[in-house]
Amino acid sequence: MSSVTLTGVRKSFGSTEVLHGVDVAVEDGEFCVLVGPSGCGKSTLLRMIAGLEEISGGTISIGERVVNAVAPKERDIAMVFQNYALYPHMSVFDNMAFSLKLAGEPKEETRVRVEEAAQILGLQEYLRRFPRQLSGGQRQRVAMGRAIVRKPQVFLFDEPLSNLDAKLRVAMRTEIKALHQRLKTTSIYVTHDQIEAMTMADKIVVMNMGRVEQTGSPLELYNRPANLFVAGFIGSPRMSFIRGGEATKLGAATIGIRPEHLSVSTSPRDGAWQGKVSVAEHLGADTFVHVNAGALGNINVRTGGEVSIGHGDVVYLTPDSARVHRFNAEGQSMAA
């Protein structure tokens, strides 16, 4: 296993710069998630780590070795792609063994390593099948198995679950996290889904427009977002933002409050914000209430599943003042 260090990494396509001096440090054995909206540069960054894109500036190191000019096959990394990239004419066994055969590994060693990976991933009974005979989740397991057998220093995952349905995505992200906890291999995972990032990562790197907005553990980003972008991107339902001033009496250019840090009542309360329910989503254990609070804007509330609130009801919202986030005119957190 190895650490991965990016220092001042830049990438330009012609005259257009898409990565603007990115610094990221992934520790040995860490599971790091690069997350951000489409077009923020996260997949380009991953491909540069893999050696599939040339670096325009800065350095990329795997362990102690700078790999800017090192060929992909010599970087000792394994990549799992969004589209599985399996050979349709090969069995599961042969797909998983392919890289070992290319490397000239003995047949017996190849067999042992493929069978070990198949056992880890629950693929033993599928080794003689072909990709067309597998479900999407099983194909993704084969793609991961092909990476595991190489015993690389670093795993790279490029949105590997985006082609799966919602239920299977939940199951697979649990499997990938459990796999990492078993293998302890340094892993870098790209996704646009902040829920995947929050549930899987040891460390999250939030990217936007080719820059790193904030790096930290899931709870650090959730509890102490550095700016408005991170505050709005991390958390579901998203944080509500209200312009500061007399209406809030909380003293900031903008305040943010997460849905679970508001209490909601149909009875007037001193100091509460009044609004009207536009949508109430009853999900069983939780209810998400979307409130039009007039000049304060639209506010999201997360409350108990048994609450009897519906469209058109007048409600009163009380924020937990200890959990309010304050941002200055530049959108940066005012937290000490």
C-alpha cells in the first residue's frame, strides 16, 4: 500500500485550464472520495493519477515516487470504471485473470488469486459464466475482482455505481466499504453523489470548478462547512440559506440551517419564523416539510414520521441557535 500526494496539480486542454492547482494528500490505507458536481474536474484528476491524462503542472506522487512521467502500467494502480469494461467473450474467471496472464504470472498463482478474489466477492459460482449472464451488480463485482487480483498499491474508482439502480447502489456501496476495511488498500473514489461520499469515505475532498473547496472527514464537512458551496452540497435534504439581518436577528450576511436542526409547530411561538407548507413528503420514519417562509425564502425541515402536516398548513419554525451556520459576504464560514 502507498500514500498518494497531489501538489499544485494543474490540467489544461488547449488554452482552457480545468484544474487550478489542486492539493490532495491521501494517507496509506485511507478511503478518499472526490465529490462534486458534474464538470468540476474530479474524473479528470482521477485519470491523471492513473496516468490516462497528462499532467499540465504540479506533481503526483504514489508513495515516495513522483509518477508524472511514469506509464500507467508501471504505477501499480488498479482502476474500476463506470461501465465495468469487461470482455464479453471471456468468462468471469478469464476476465479476472487477464491482467495476471499479461504479466506472465504462473497459471497456479493466477488460479489461486482469482479464486481468493472470487471468495471475497461471492463470485465462486459465477467463474464459468460470461458477462451477459450476470446482473449489473455481479458485473461490477467482477470488475472489482479484476482489480483485487493485481494486489495494487492503490485502487481508483470512477463512479462505479452510477449504472446501478437505487437499491443495488446502496448494497454495493456497503460492499465496497467492507471490502476496503478487509483489504486496507489505499483507495480514491470519484462520485457526484454526496450520500455515497458521506457513507463511504474516511476523507472527502469537495471539488468545484477545478478547485478544492474543502477536505475533511464526513462529519467535519457536515458540522463545519468552510463555505456556502460545501454547506449546500453536503447533507440531504440540503441546508436552507437565509439572508441575514433584522428578520433573523442572527448577525451574518447569510445563515444556514440544516433541516434536522429546525423544530416545526402549527401553533405560534415567540421568535419563530412563520411560513406555509408547499410540500410535505411522508417517508415513514421521517417527514420532509418544504416551507415557503415569505421574505426568508424556502426552508426545508426534517421532522418525525408521525407529524400531521400537509400542503397549505401555516407552520412556525424555530432554529436550534447552537446549530446555525453563519457566512460572511464572501460566502466563507464565520465559525471560529
